[in-house]
Amino acid sequence: MDFSDWMKGVQARTEAALDHYLPAAGQAPARLHEAMRYAALGGGKRVRPLLCHAAGEALGAAPGMLDAAAAAVEMIHVYSLVHDDLPSMDNDALRRGKPTVHVRYDDATGLLVGDALQSQAFVTLCAPVLPVPLRAALVGELAVASGSVGMAGGQAIDLASVGLKLDRAALETMHRLKTGALLRAAVRMGALTGAMGQATEVAPAGTPVAGTPVAGTPVAGTPVAGTPVADAQRAALDAYADAIGLAFQVVDDILDVTADSATLGKTAGKDALADKPTYVSILGLDASRALAKSLRHDAHRALESFGARALRLAQLADLIVERAY
Amino acid sequence: MDFSDWMKGVQARTEAALDHYLPAAGQAPARLHEAMRYAALGGGKRVRPLLCHAAGEALGAAPGMLDAAAAAVEMIHVYSLVHDDLPSMDNDALRRGKPTVHVRYDDATGLLVGDALQSQAFVTLCAPVLPVPLRAALVGELAVASGSVGMAGGQAIDLASVGLKLDRAALETMHRLKTGALLRAAVRMGALTGAMGQATEVAPAGTPVAGTPVAGTPVAGTPVAGTPVADAQRAALDAYADAIGLAFQVVDDILDVTADSATLGKTAGKDALADKPTYVSILGLDASRALAKSLRHDAHRALESFGARALRLAQLADLIVERAY
């Protein structure tokens, strides 16, 4: 399968998984559920689910388990976008080519949609398809990456840095938290699913098998599944994730000054307008482009020990650097 | 130990557990961590931690494990208060006798403090002191109770009902989600800790024992701990939680019209001002008081099969109905 078909396949799986793991639009409270689905479905590049599936494939994970992990990390990403767009944050009206949630609904609904999407991510990681020890491991990764020493902490530093002259190191620290932590979690969650999920996927989700313990009700004496990711593999994947995480942000900053809003599906030029420090404002456009290429090289090198199994991860590194939106 | 001393003991443990499970104030990003601690520490009745410990005691749970569960459920409660106080929601300036987070800091920080406290609750449920299967079970309870079919969903219904004439059934549905779901989760999480935590607490947190698997790295073949709460016990505890959950709200509505802001530590009379439906506005004051007493009776009856083990749960039902703030 070529990369483009693989990517479309994962994006379609992710859309289906989000549809499955989000409450139905008709379920009460219907307006909230409709707004959650408005925010999460039908758009987005699904970069985090792609990373999760690519890392999972490198470690032989079952696709049905990866769907749950990928949906959860995407719900966290979407919640962060919804809150980031609120008037008290970036006050943005356009996202993924559609009116933002608080514009389409109202500010309070935007707040609650984000809150409920965060909860739903952790509900999703308790899906019956995932072995119990894997659930706990995935929750640990995602919660740390989402919180005050991860994404939310990066947002706080971002807010505090508006109008300040950050140096490159401070900018990098901010982005390592704001976007890097969740991208890294997506890779790690895929790898964990490969390492810890293999022993027990005996049946697809929702198909009870006679004699199989009901999910969520572990029975004393049942062996736990799998083993965690080996240290060397995890270090290699973290190095990969760090490189593509920074590359992603550098390219975002480049696109903010070189692309238009219609192409981006969000407001272009807003960083300069908000006087936010960016790689382009600190390094200039040419050096930023060179940095993105060098980070792509770092990402490829980190994957060497995986050989052909890391094909999709390598292709995603290329995509992240070469993307036009 | 008399009830008052027991309660003070749990409140002190909870304060210490929150201090332990929240990132240090000096840790970067320092302003966010300081604001999270401002919101969570040094106040509050700690009703949910009290319920968690009381239910845990009824099922023989280890106090150190209950501390983690109680801190997590309190972090969710505090996050909901911080977001509820934001200008786009209730726009409240006073909470637990102090300026609200967005007043003391700013609106964006209020948003991020709530977001990060929610993540931190799930980080806390991955604490090394908890056996891995218990972590997954607690996450499942707390995530469902926090989300769109629990607390956040109740908030959405509450918002949509301002100015409407709700009947008693609709009001009850709203409160079952908005406050009832988390109170029930607190009881269930204590019970789960009793049922699933007993087999493995061989050492206090942070004291590695030779031969013990390192927390977070489950090893294939390790037996999982404990068994879930028996159906009859869970049904009894759910009935108890439903009764005290509604009683809690009825008494809140009574106090909103009979107590002053200084006693409550939050703005009194705001429901009537906001034209929000309450038990007092629907039933009147006398019938609301009679309802609270009848719910207390229901709570006591639900506990009968537990005998003396449920002493603290019974005393908490009394406290919830008789409280003055």
C-alpha cells in the first residue's frame, strides 16, 4: 500500500473510531453531544492518530486497539483546540474551515465541550477492547502529556510569552510542552499498544467470548498482558517524537506567514498579529526551513534500528516537514 | 473516635494528599501550578473525599490508596468549580471565602487551571500506591462521572434551563448528573479501593520492596489484585449515593435562600437572582426540608446490610442534611 492510501485508511478508521467512542448525537444532553461531535468529526489532519497507528504498526499492535488509543489522543487535541479558540484565549472564529465551537454554539458550550472531550478521552481508554494493564498505561501517558507539565502547561507559557522577546531555548521549551508532549504521547501510546496488547486480543470489541472475563471486571489470578516497551525502543521513539514535534511547530510557524487562511482552514498570520514569538520571528524564514529539514533528518536517524517496520513513521516525518497546511 | 475527629482526620489527610499529588508551586510553569494549588488547597468541605474514605472504610480499604482516589475526585470537583465561576458560566467572584481563580489571576488562567486539574486527577489515579487493575477501574468510574453523561452534562442542562420552568423530574435529572454523578463516583471509588486494593498493599508508596514489580511496569504472569465490588454491595451503595446526592442539592437550594454569603463562603441568593429552578422554587421551603429528611432516611436504610462498618457513611448522610453551609 502506498503512503497516501495508508494515510487515508487511518484517517477513515479514526473518523469511525471517534464516531464510535463519542456519545451519540441524540443521547441526552443532546446539544452538548452534538457540539462535541461538531468539534471532533469531519475534519483535521489527524496527525496524532497517524503517529499512534504508525508507532503501533512498528511494534505489531492490533488495529482495533490502536483505534481506541488514537481516538483518545485526538479527543484531547480537539478539546485543546476548542478551549484555545475561546475569547479568553485566542478568540478565533475559524477552525478546520468551519466556525469554531463557541461561535457556532456559545462560549459556555465551548467550555463544556472541551471539558467533556477531555473526560471522554479517558472513558475511551477504558474501552473493553484494551487489556486492563494497557488501559492504565495509556491513561498515565495521556494524562501527563495533557496536563500542567504537558499541553496545558505549554498553553500557560504561551499566554505568558505574548509580547515578550523569547530566545530560541525558551521558545523550544514552550513548544515541547504545548504541542510536543501530545505528539510524543501519540507515538508512545501506539508503541505501548504494540508491546502490551498483543497477548490478549482474542476477539473484536463487543464480541463476548464464553469464558472470557468481562472487560472492566478483572478476576484474581488472570495473567496481565504483555510487557512494556523496551528501553532502547522507547528512547529511539522519544528521539523521533521530539524531532518531529519540533519540526511540526517550525513548519506551523512557516505556514503562518506563507500560507493563506483558506489553505490552512484557520486564521493565517495570527501569530505576527498577536506579537507571538515564532521560529520565523527569531530565526528568519530561511533558517527555519533549514531547521525543519535538519529535524527531519534527526527523525529518520532515530528510526534506524527499527528497519522497515518504521516505514510509516519515516513517511510521517516527511509529511510533517513537506505539508502545505 | 467521634465523628468530628474522624472528619477532621480525613480532611487533613486530603489536604496532605492534594499537596502531594499536585505539582509543586515552584515547578515550571510556576504560575499555573501556583494557581492550581490556590484553587485546590486550604478550603472546601471535602465532601467527596469524606464519602470516598467512608465507603472505603466500609470495605476495608487501605488509607494510603484512598488518599489517591480521594485527591483525584476532589481535583475534578475543584476544576468544575473553577470553570463554573468563569465569566462565560456563573461569573462568580467568591469561592470558599476567597476570590475565584479568574479574579485572582485572569480568565485564561482560570480556564487552564481547570483543564490541568482534570488531567492531574487522572495522573493521580496512576499513582504507584494503587495496583494496576484498580487504577483502570478508578479511571473508568471518574471519567464517566466527570464527562458528558455526568457532571459536564449536568452543567450543560443547567445552563440550558435558566429561565425555564423545570418540573421536579427534570430538575432531578439535572442534579443527578451535575452533582450526583461525582458524589456517587466518590462512594464507588472508595468501595472499589476496598474490594480491589487489599491483596497488594505490601508497602507504603515510595518504598520499593525487592522482588516487587515497579509500579507502572506490569509483568506478564503477575496475578491481578482483588475482585470488583459485589453486585449487592454496589447496588446498596448506589442507592445510598443517590439519596445523599439529591439531599445535598436540596439542602444547597435551601441554604441559598436561608444563609448569608459569609457563612456559605460563596455568593448567597444567586440562584433566585439568576432565575434558576431550585427545589425551593418548585416545592417551597417546608416541603424541601421534609424532602431532605426523607432522603436521609433512604440513605440510612440503604446501608442496613453493612451494619457497623457503614457508620461513617451514615454519619455523613446526617451531616449533609444538617449542615449550615
